[in-house]
Amino acid sequence: MELQPKDKPFVIRKKFYLALASWMVFGMMFLYLALVYSNYFLIPLFLLFFSIGFWTLSLRCPRCNKQIILNPVIFGIYGYTPWLPYNCTQCDLEFD
Ligand SMILES: [Zn+2]
């Protein structure tokens, strides 16, 4: 079964790194603000965590539609990983 890719594979990698980078930058920023100024900055921190998390979960392989961060971790057990494999672990499509 050959699906028509809706994103080019390198776009997937870019989107993933964008999510990771914005989590690092804004996560650190809100954490710093929370520690220095007020605990209320933890609210945007959690909102950011969940929105980036769900957005990353919505990134799928353009060919087989598998979630790209759902990968075999050990002994064939699947889990969500904070990294991206070089190839899709289901259809072997290269991501860059
Ligand atoms: Zn795939």
C-alpha cells in the first residue's frame, strides 16, 4: 500500500526539532520565571508542556502514518521516545 506523502520527510525532522527547541527555550524561560518571580509561571509551563507534547504526538510518518516518536525501545516493546529515528521504524522511510 503506497500512500501519497503529504509532507516531505525532512519537514518532519524540522518540525520535531522545532518542538524540541521551543520546549527547551520557553520551558527554561518559564521555569526560570517561576523560580525567581512567582509560582504562577508554572501554569504556562504546563500548558506549553502539554501543547508541545500533543503536537509532537500528532507528527506522523508521511508514508505509513505511524506516530514518529512511537518506536521500539527494547525487545520489540514500543514506547514514546524523545528522539527521532533516522528511518521510519515501520516502513523505513528516511526522515532526512
Ligand atoms: Zn513510515
